[in-house]
Amino acid sequence: MRLLAMMAAAGMAIAACAPVTPVAKAPASPAEPKRCDAADAQSLVGTHVGVVTFARDANVRIVCTTCPTTRDLRPDRLNVRFDQATGIIQSVDCG
């Protein structure tokens, strides 16, 4: 029991010496969400979805026009919608 009490006291002493990590604060005013650039991606319409590539960190959702999708609105996400039967991109939009 005495050993347990000494270990607890030592743990508290070590914790008291640990550096304090500052907590990140939220910005004073909320930043406007980024928008995707669907206008630049319009050139993809008519292209086969299999030949299109995006950067690894690109915020892109590739989905067929008849497939179910989530309804979460993400203004910074580019949606690429293709025909499931042909694989041809039918439209691009933000959301």
C-alpha cells in the first residue's frame, strides 16, 4: 500500500513538471469556406472516368449519376458525376 502511495506521489510530481501545451483557439471570425472550382473542371465532361486523375490531396467525390450519395454540403468538394453504363462524365459541380 505504501509503495502504491509513493508511486502516485511520484507520478503527480512528474506531471507537475511537464510543459503545458497551449490549446488552439478558434479564429475570432469564422473563415469563409473554400469553394471548389467547378468551372475549371467543366472540361472533364464527356471524358471517360477511368482516364481522369486528381492530386492525392484533392477534395473530389467521383460518383455515378444514379448512385446514392450523402447529402452533406461541402462547398470545397468537387463532385464528378459519371454515367454508370458508359463511364462517361456527365457533370461536375461543387458540394
